Amino acid sequence: MQIKIFIFFLLFLCGNSNQRLNMPTKDDCATTAFKTDENNEASADCKWIASGSIGSRDAVLVFRTSLLKPKTERNSLLPKDTGADPPLKIDHFGEDDEDHPSRTTQNCNKVLPSIAVNVKKNLTIYKQLKQTTDVISNQDREVSSCKDAHNSSSCNDEFDEDNRNQSLISNCDEACEELASFNDDDNFKDIGNVHNMPARKMEIKYKFIQTETKLLRKIFQRHGLSEVKDDENFSILWTGIHIKPDILRNLAPYQRVNHFPRSYELTRKDRLYKNIEKMQHLRGIKHFDIVPQSFILPSEYKDLISAHNKNRGPWIVKPAASSRGRGIFIVNTPDQIPQDEQVLVCKYVADPLCIDGHKCDLRVYVLVTSFDPLIIYVYEEGLVRLATVKYERATESLWNPCMHLCNYSINKYHSDYIKSRDAEIEDVGHKWTLSALLRHLKSQGCNTFKLMADIEDLIIKSIFACAQTIISACRMFVPNGNNCFELYGFDILIDDSLKPWLLEVNLSPSMGVDSPLDSKVKACLITDLLTCVGIPAYSVEMKAQYDNKWTRFRNVNYSRRMPSADLSAGSNSNGMRRGTNATSLYQSLTTEEQRFVRNARLQNDRRGGFVRIFPTDESMQRYGSFLDVATGIPISTPVVQGQTPYSMILPHNYNLVLFNCLYGHDKKERNSLLERMLQYERALPIESLVLFTDENHKSKCVEEGQRLRKHILNLIDNGSELTQLQARQAFALYLEAILHRLTHEPRDFHERLILKFLNRVGGIVKTPAFSRNSQNFRINSKARTAMVAKLLGDFLEQYNRDTEAYVDVFDHFGMIPRGLFGDFLSQAQEADLEAILAQHTNVTGNMPYLYNRFGLATPNTPPIPSGLYGFLRALPAMVVTGSVSRDFNKSDGYYKSNERNTTLIKTELHNIKSISVDK
């Protein structure tokens, strides 16, 4: 009883210290678009809702980075628990009730590190804490068992009360001393407060499909959203792939998805180039000189030869549909380019902007919330990626990807790569922020205003080149104008004359968080994006109304076509509406036009760190000639005289209507060029810093790993086997250990073995250009090692993704027990994994980590040499060229077959082969 009183006392002290120490930040002072009674405080929900009160049509959720900070710093920001339960509940600081039904002293000990963070802020309270613990009376009490992370055995010793008190004090001391590296574990959730978030009350759901989820999931969960289950409806769908038309057609007005249909017109390298080439022919190359000279091979090979004869290389070769630097290499002459696949060949920009001798490029984040009317935002902060090796134009160095490519996914494996360790220092290492680069260039006397104006122009024109096709798809598939939004990652190279060149546009830019700098930029980016786009704050009842078939049918037909009555409400064919003031101008619009004008204004009010670059006050003057007069759509195909595009659709000019409403009267929105340029150069505020902690890899016990290895080896010798999931898990961990060793202890012999294995796999990784020249293995070993590690990392990513399709739901007869093997994987070193895989392969004659058990392309098992690295030496011989690619993504069930069943299956396969041969 007294220990509970003691804990309540600690919580009381810490709660008071929070009230004194937590100061409001800029993030907390975000305004909403609705007013509250001055005599009464706004409800706790108001700070998490913008653009209207809860229950209104325009109300949307607000997202803040403050909820991603350490728990003790965000407690004052969360809605208070107004229920009948006591305010001081251990439940609010522990795990979910379903995760731990009982409350024991062990649970109390878990709370202490979190408590200690608050205690450390006030030395007086901390001293009182120690004095209080000293006077707790001794009472015998059972203590729950504990398991040492470094030992496998459990200890069930009973401690007296003195030792228990001393343990409590020790926990507090250790937590306070390790505050610098304190990890805000997701297991410690403010369950009570999260349940009071508006999103949780309204049961707002999110859904992921094939995308990076770590940062996004954390943001959604901290704001009260929950992931969909089974056939539940989502409010936001975030996917890393293109969305199927059936999903788009059935979207309700309150649902949001992060892709427009046919976005590949902008994000596939070959389609992007072709669309820009059309605009060059239609509007003049001087207006769309934003990409280097490019050719699509093999169809344009003769044109490439002609261009090469006029202006010699080098040329950079890129796969038409790839990302993260995969398959990219540089050649001097076109005859070095393979002709067996479609690639994009671009003129290499040989004079790039360099920082301290290192080539760099930009990652600029662009948000499009609508294509008709076109609304484009650029995030105020981006990333600058530097190549690890200093740049030189020598022909002998063209093979070196760590010199000529700036992708983080390549350079991070280089031993000289410097990772940012402090989010407040933005110009150190091989990754900077965009604002830090602009400030650096400005200090060197460069015209950064012109540079950013040119980057804005490049972004707008590249979207113009693809907009016509995307708008057509939106008309066919998207029922509501607010359903879709898109965050693009523009990769831009700057040459030594400060001219920007568009390299590529990424469909789903990486949201991976590998450094404090990444954490700050991307957390602010995502929270501002979600607030700007606006996830409707609709209750279950409101969503049920929208889900009604009749309501959806009405919305689909109304949102895509303007009734004649609305069309004749004082408008002419080109969308021009003039009024004496802003009010009369807005009132003269149709209902549909009023809707998108209101949405555009509300979005701009919620934009956070986003900068709207289209429309602006000068957009019609600069880009009006590229827009169709009748429809306002950027036209990228020649129009026959007398023929109008979209002839089946009633004429409108939404872009002009929106421009007139925002900038066609005295009350203009503030969005001048000078204001935008100043925003690009400012750093993200200090209060935007988000807690970043590296993944905590639990230390492994060598002795325990060896003990478990012996146990499993004995089971294998006695006839037990690994399931296919277990074999793949062990093989993946083994390759991860090799990958780690390659980047820290590179060895030429091992690199050759790994490269030979990856080349034989076929279909999963591309043969790097540098491997064709054996001389490259004797020069610049660091860059060569980084490239081999990059290829192995790509293989592992695909391999682990395929492994997710395998499931072991229970222990199968004759197989290694799941629990035992899980313990082994948590403690195994590289040598332990190699011993298990080698022994299993030799005894069973199977390679389930590479092939299905009864796959048709399974080769004979090669002999595995004994001794250290024997399995690695035999690895290339396990793969018949291309055989794994045919059998790689297939999965089968898990069961132990006896010899009779195995013989029957092999006989059936033999019969099938015979029948197919006869046919």
C-alpha cells in the first residue's frame, strides 16, 4: 500500500514540475480558423481542430511535432482526462490494459525512468524523492520475476524491503544520469490522454500499403488515429505504390489518399522526359530548358549517336523506373550502354556546384493538393545530399558512384561518410538542409533569390508538362476534388552557374529517419502536410451519412459536372468574373467554384511551413500563356484549330477563377516573391526539434548464442529441420552481419564472393558497371566496398519484403520449435548463423532460404567447406544464374513431410514434366 502512495506522490511532484517548466512553443500557438468565447477558455479539443468547430463541414485535424517530443515535454499539450477516474493513474503511464492486465511492483519500476525525467528538471524535487524513499517502512512483499537481458536463465529470488527501496532509488539515479540518451519508447504511451484526442473520439482510421511506416505511424498514433482492421473504412490512405482505379472510384468525400491517378507521368523518368519534350516542341525549348538532353534507348539510339558525335560525352544511364540510385552508371561513349532493356540516357552535367569539392544535389519537397485548379506548395526546408568522394572530371573515376551520385542510399555505406549528429547544426557532414546551403551560398556572394525563383519555375513547368494527363484521369476516377493529394520529391542538380536541372521526381520520397537532421525536417514536413491537406474531423455518424449510396452518387455527379443553372450564374466562357469587391466576386461564383476557393483559402491558412508557389500574384502574368484560354489547363499536345480539348465537358477556367478570387481585388493574400525567398533561407525553429534516438540493439550474449547453437545443431542431426520462414530469417540475419562487416572490415575476397552471388541471382539486382572492369578491384577500395554494400542492401530489402509473406502459426512436427529458434536469433552471432545454415544444408540437402522446398528450378546442393566463412565461399555456387528470380517470390505452406509423401510429390512433378514434354 505504501509503495502505491509513494508512486502517487512522485507523480504529483512531477506533474507540478511540468506546469512550472513547460513553456509554450511556436507549435503550440498555432491558430485555428474559428473563434471562441473570450470569457471562456477554448475546449481541449480546439487546439487539435482547425478551419471550423467539431461537427462542421470544414473542420480538420491539426498535427504538431510537439507530440513527438519526449513524453514529459508533451504532457501539458495533450487533452486532460476529464473522466471520473482519478487524475493520478498508473495506467496513464504504463502500457495498454490488454498488454498487462495486472499491476505489480514490476510495472511501477517501469514508470520510474519516465518519472526521473521530470525529477531531473528540478533538483529540489529530486532530493525530496530520495529522502522520501529512505523513510518507507520495510514490509515483506513478493516481487515479480525478472529476466536478465544478457542471460537466458530466470531469477526468482525474493528480496527484502530494504533491497527493494534501494533498487527504486538506483533506477531513478540511472534514469537521471542517462537523460542524454533517453529513449522515448513507444511502449510507454499516454494512453489516457491519447484516448481523449479528437481523432480517437471520432474513431478516425489510417491505412498503409507498401510504404515506410515508422515515422508516419508514430505521428498518427500520437494524434489519436488508429489503424484500420479488416474491412473498416479509412480516413487517410498512405501508400507507396500507385492506387488502383477501383479504390479511387469508391472514395467518400471525407477520405484522403496520397496519390493522384497516373502520377507516373511525372515520376517515371522516361515519361517525365517525354512530357517535357512535348512542351519544348509546343512552347519552345527556351521556356522548358529544365532537363539535360535525354534519349530513350533502344528506340532513340541513332539520335543518341548523332548527338554524341556533335557533343562528346560523358552520358549518365538510368533505368526508366527505379529509385535510390539503383542501376545508374556513367559512360563515355554510347557503345558502352547495354541494349537489352529500356533506359534513359542523359547528358551528364560535368560542371556541378560543389561544396568543399564535393558534388551535391537537392531534395525539394513539393505538395500538390489539386490539379484543376492547380495548387502547388513547396516546403520551406529541404535536404542537400553531398557525395562522399571529392569530385573530379577524370575519365578514370567515372565508375565511382560515391563521387558522381549523391544518393544517401549509396553514400551511407562509404567509410568516410559523415552523418549529422546534431539537428541544430545543419551544415556539417554529408547531408545539409536547404536553408543552410542558401545561407552558405549567400555568404559567398551568390544570388540565392534568383536560384530559388528558378527552382520554383522548374517545379511549376515540370508539373505543367504532366498535368493534362493527370487531370483527365482525375475526371474519370476521382469522385471528389479533395480526395487526392501528392507529396513529390524533386531531385535537382545545380551547376556551377547556379542553373537548376531536374534529375527526377520521386513518387513516394523516403520518410526514413536515420539522423537527428532527418528527424527534424521530415517530422515537421509530415505534420505540416497532414494539417495543410486536412483530414476531416468527422464523427462516425457523419461518415455514415457520406457512406450512403445515394449521397455518394450525388457527390460524384455534382462534383464533376456543373449544372446549367450554376453555369449561367453570371459567368462567361473563360471563367472571368469581375465584381466591385471580394464579397461580390465570391458570391457571383457557382457552388462548385465557391467550394474550391474556400478550400484553397483554408488550406493556405493551415499551410505551416509550406510555401504556395502556384497560384501567386504574378502567376498569370508569367504562366498564363501556357494555359488553355477556355479550360485553364496546361496543354501539352497540339490542338487543331477549331477544336477544344475536353469538348464533352462544360467550359470553365478554374485556375483563372481562383486567381481572381485570391489576387484580383484589393484584399490580396500575402505571398510575394520576397516573402517566399526569405522563408526559404530561415532555419526551422529550435522548438521544432524532435527527440531522435538510434535504434537500441540489445547486446548479445556470446555464451548464450553458442549454447543455443549447440542445441539446434543436435536437433538438426537428429532429423529436425528449419521451416522456410526460419531459414529465411536466419539467412537474412547472416547477410546483415556480412553487410555490417563489409562496411567496417572490408575484404576483397568477401566482396568478390558477394558480388558473384548477387550477379547470379538475376532479376533482383542489376550488375554494376564497375564490375565489368577487373582493374577497378585494385583502386579506390572504399568506394568499391560501398557499392557492393549498396547492392547487398538492396537485395536484403527485397528479400525481407518477400519474407513477410511467410507465416509460422504453430510448431510443426519434426521442425525446430519456434520459441527456441527465436531465442537463438536474438543472441546469434555471424558464426552461429553460418554454422546452423551450413549444417542444415549439408544434412537435409535443401536450401529453403533461397528456394521453395519443391520448386522446379532447385539446383543440386553444393558441398560446403568446413571452417570459418565456409558457407560464404559456397554461396555463389548455390545459385544457378537466374534460377532464384523465378522462385524468389513464391511461398508455400509449412509442414513436415515423411519420406513417403516426399517421394509421391517428386513422382507427381516428374509425371507433370513428362506430360508437358509429350505435348
